[in-house]
Amino acid sequence: MYIEKIQSPADLRALDDDQLLELCEEIREFLVDAVSRTGGHLGSNLGAVELTIAVHRIFESPRDAIVWDTGHQAYVHKILTGRAAEFDTLRQRHGLSGYPNPAESEHDLLENSHASASLSWASGLATGFELTDHQHRRVVAIIGDGSMTGGMAFEALNNLGHYGQRAVIILNDNGRSYAPTVSRLATVMSRLRQSPNYLKGRQAVTNILDRLPLGVEVKRGLSGAAAAMREMWEPPAFFETLGVRYLGPIDGHDIAALESALRDASSYEDGPIVVHVLTDKGRGYAPAEADEEKHLHDIGLFDPATGNSPSAGGANFTSEFSSALLDIADRRADVVAITAAMPGSTGLIPFQDRYPDRFFDVGIAEQHALTSAAGMARAGLRPFVAIYSTFLARGFDQVMYDIGLHRLPVIICIDRAGVTGPDGASHHGIHDIAMYARVPGMTILAPSSIQELSAMLEQALEIDDGPVAIRWPKGNAQESHVVGNGLSARQVREGRDVAILAAGPMLQAAEAAADLLTQEGVDAAIWDPRVLKPVDRDMIRSVIELPLIVTVEDGSRVGGFGSLVADALQRRQGQIPRLLQLGTPDEYLPHGAAAEIHAELGLDASGIAAEVIKALESC
């Protein structure tokens, strides 16, 4: 097998055309088998096999700087740079990362796992190479899988063209992100550049001008007319207008055509150049090709023979959100839903199907999603914006100054909050509490059960003088027949020695910790705060006389819920009890199962109990 012989990109250059085709088949079989046992991003990598091979045959990594946008389409790159043998540890604790990782290989320049950033990296790298006399190093940015819908990419294009920076931009156009891409640019260019009418019309004009015995000035005038005629078959040259040369479209599964185009692009010295490549997401694996929603973009464990995943079982917050929001929308015509390229992952496809005129997928453009929601709220609508916690970080300015400053009733639904697991440092949702607690007038809710989530969605609609954020984690959720009321905390268990205030899903671990503490003779009171901001004054009043108060959160302990409780305690007169804040440390967390990481951080039952006993002993 050829895949076993590839230990570095240099090994690719010894293969002939037939051997390269066989290698492509081997890589696709390898990917399906490997990802079926670990989970991961499958569809985007199946579509990028030939492209990745061509890139590594034309450019010389790590001398040439290759930036992947987004990094989830770099599995093939990992295979070609000598890491195939490690794929059984993909996304596992202490194993291979699901994104490029400089700690793994010299061929991984950076961990670029959030979309639309590669062209800004390319601009900076090109400038750096020029000013440090390293012009021999080429910069290659591979952007696609929906990343061109992000505004940051267009900002970078503008600057690349303005400054004439040397960079090869490979637009991997598969027409999709998680779902079908919300963008007209790549789709229109692909269709028109391949249109027989366009090609015939352009060639006919050229032939006529070549045959006519006209003077230079006349031909120049007719050429201008021809340019105007071309608008009948071709839109304005978007990239050229920005000073970026355009080449394509190229069949992204034809290695010879790719290599020819990339070779031409690599020799271009007069600034940035875009190589427009057309690929099929999920190519070569029938279940991925048949998946109309995501082409198996991301997937858990699955049967490689069928592509089917085992039933997850149990209730989860995302499905409950989906159902509860539909119930609300059925009753209220002013409710709208907004997402940033993730309708399926955030549970909004049922809403989209039932109310297509009230559903908005803005593409990978979180900032626009939030400010457009502000505009909708100002016009009298009640927008629900569903975004993963890690991606919500991109919209801090919009939440702070467009939504918060104007006290607009936008409801921000934060999925994948807390330690998310195998996607690693850039995808853990551990900063949203600390970040959005800084927004004046913001209400932050954290459901501890799926029943609480339904109640909180209804409660959020009653708050009309400012934004509301509701955060929930990935995976199965606890169910409870007991639901809190309004903006009040709920006491779950009485105790005299310590009060544990456990935010959202950490309640289950806190209750288990209380059982362990009972065995040690410690009587712990347990509270479900429900509302992280503003902190419930009655809860503070009830616990302030106890010797120790402990806050537990699945998020940063610096500036998070514990800090809000500390502030509330300091505002009370009299003796302030000792406060112990448990949460994630002020550092980037590795990838691995959430339960593993919680245990390592002391955020499981035994860890919480141990910290409480240690704190009580030192009181």
C-alpha cells in the first residue's frame, strides 16, 4: 500500500499518475475506517484528498507556509506528513489533535480551527517574509468549507490586494460549510465560469476581433465593448477588482489539473492569486455523498459499512431547545431564529422547515448574526440567536455595544457551553460566562435539566429590557421533575457546614459530592443558582452565615460565576464567609473526553468533595 510508504510530502513526488490515484483511494478508505472509530470531521476531508496531495507536490512544507482554513479539513495533510499510524488516537486525550497542531509536526504552522482567519494569517506571514528577507518562502492559504462567508476573509482579501502581498489563496469551493453555504460569490462564479454560453460567447468575441483588419485604437475600443458584452455571461471580476488575480475554476479531483494551476500560481510574483478549486464534500463514500444536510461533515462513532451512528439515547439540551422553540414560535409570530451556518448542529432545522420566512442562516458570520438580531429586536421582533459558545466569542463587540448598550431583548442561545471534549483548546466553551457577564443589563441563565431549559426559554421572553443568554452543554442532559421559578435560585438540599452553588449541569456532580461529604461527616447545602447574573440576593442571604461557600462552574473561574458571587458577598454588610471558587483554570484546555478533563481539573464529585474538605480544614 502506498499510504504506508508516505512519511513526508517529499515521498509523494516519486509517484506516477496511476500510483497517485491508488493513493487517493487508499486515503479515503483509511479516513472512513479511522474516523468511524474515533469520530471527527469526515466529509470535508474526503473532498480534499486530491487537493492536499497536489499542494504538497507543488509546494515544499515546512519551508512554504501552508495555512488551513478551517483546520478540520487537514486530516489528509496529517496523513501525508507522517502521522497515519497515530490516527487511532485522533481526538483522544493525549492523542492526535483534530486540527493542525504545531506541537505535533513542523508541517503544522498553527492551529487554525475557527473559520475565515487564514487570509489574515497569510497577509501577516507574507509581510513578515518580505521584511525579513525570506521571499523564497511562499504563503499558501487553503480556505473553503464555507469559510469565505466570513467577513474577516473579505477584509483580508482587500488588504492582500491593496498591498500586493505574495500569497497563493486556494478557494476550496465545495458549496458547503456545515450546511449548504450561504454565499453567492463562489456559487455564481463556479456556475458562470463553467457555463457553455459564457465560454462560447467569450471565444466568439475574441475570434471576431482577431480576424478584423482594424487599427490599434479601433481594436481597443471594440475590446472595451467586448468587456461590456462579457457582463452578459460573467459577473464583475470580484477578485480582480480587489487586486487579487483569479485562476479557475479547476476540477479539485484532477491532480494533474490541480498541479498545473498551482504551479502557475506559485510562479506569480505580482501579488496575491486565487486558485478556485471545485470539490465534492464527502467524495468517494456513498453515505457521505447521500447526506444532504452535512455530507457527514462531523460525526461520532459510526458503522463504516453504512455510515450510521448508534443511537445516542437519553435527552439532550439541543433537541429540547429545538422542540421548545417551535412551541414558542407556534404561539408567537414575532419570534425569529438566527444561526451562523449551523442550523442542524444547533437544532434549528425543524424551525427552518416550519417557518422558513422567520429563519435566517447568515453563514459563518457571527458578528452579523448578532447585530442583525439587534436590528430585528429594535423593529419589534423577538430574535433567538443560536451559536456555539466558542464561536460566540467573535461577537463580543456586537453583544456589548449593539445589543447591550441599546438594552435590546435579544435571546442568545449558547450551545456547547463548558468543556466540550475532543475538539480541544479552541472549541471548549469555557469563556462565555466571564465574557458576557461584563455586559451591563445582561441576564445569564444556566439550566441544570432539560425541563429547566424549557422554562428558561419562556422566562427569557418576559425580559424585555435587555439581552438574555442561556447556556447549555453538549451531550446528554439530566432530567428533573422539579423546576425553579422566575429569576430565583433553587435550594436542592439543606446543610449547615458548607453551601455548594453549582452552575447549570455541574449540579449533578455537586449532589454526588455532597453524598461523599456526608460520609466524612460534612453536611453540605446544595443550591441550583439557575440565574448566574444577576445573582439571587435571597440565595446569598441564605448562605452567608455558613462557614464556607463553594461555587462550581464548567467555565473559567477567573471572572466567571464565582466572581459574581464574590462581588455579591462583598456588597453585604457584616462578616464575609470564606469563598472557594471551583472552575476551569486560566489556561487553554487540551482535547479529550469531557469526563476525563473534569476529573483532571477536580470538577467531578470526588474532586469537589476533596476541595471542600481541604478548605474546611483550613478555616
